[in-house]
Amino acid sequence: MTDPFGFSEKPTKPKVPFADKLKGIVPAADPSKDVALEKVDRVADDHGFRSREAPDQAPAEAEPSPSRKAATRAPADEGQGPARKAPAQLGRRPKETGPYVALNTRAPVRVAEPFQIFCDNNRYSYWEAIEELMKRAGLMK
């Protein structure tokens, strides 16, 4: 049989209640249950992640992971000021207190790239580099 537009009618499927459809869904097996936790901990430790669990023994000083070694910066070049020492804890800097102001700017590539290299070589955040350059220019004490 055809409809007024010339298409044949599709046979209608009987409606299946939604609850019955959900009952047919079976979760897949969890492959993460097959992985030994020691292996996961070792991989995490190799990449610089430390467990928050209480240690069973005192942690031994470990060699930095290959990814940590690659992330270390070269010392400052001559004429770019003294290189600062890294903080005692990786990824932590002393907290600066006081109010902050957001400064957003577009800079030409000829200015931005040397500025970013200056920051990387001296391990400065952008605001620290601006502060250092202002001190060198005699605008700050």
C-alpha cells in the first residue's frame, strides 16, 4: 500500500517499553581491574605523580623521571640577569600576597618571542619578568 506521496508504508514494529530496553544493556568487562596496582603506582611515580596515601616507609630520593629531565630549563645566558634557583618543591612558588590586576596585551612576534625566552631562561612568570625589567629600567626599587 502507498501513501498519498507514492511511498510505500513501512511495517510498524511493536513498541518495546523503555525499561525492557534498559534491561538488555549489559556493561562491558572493566579492563582496569586486570591491571596490578603496583604497576599503576610505578608508572605514576615515573611521571612525577606522588601518592597521597600514607607511606609504609620513608620515601627514597629518586632520580627525576625522563619527562622531568626534559622539562628542566637551561641556565640563563649572559646579559639576561642571574638565574634564580628552583623552589624546594617542584611546581611550587612562594605565594605573592596582595591585590592583583589582570594585564592582557597583544605583542608583535618580534617582541613576544624574546620576552618568552627571557622568562623561560630565568624561570620567571610573566609578571616576575615585567617586575625585573622595570627594576633594571630604574622604574622600581
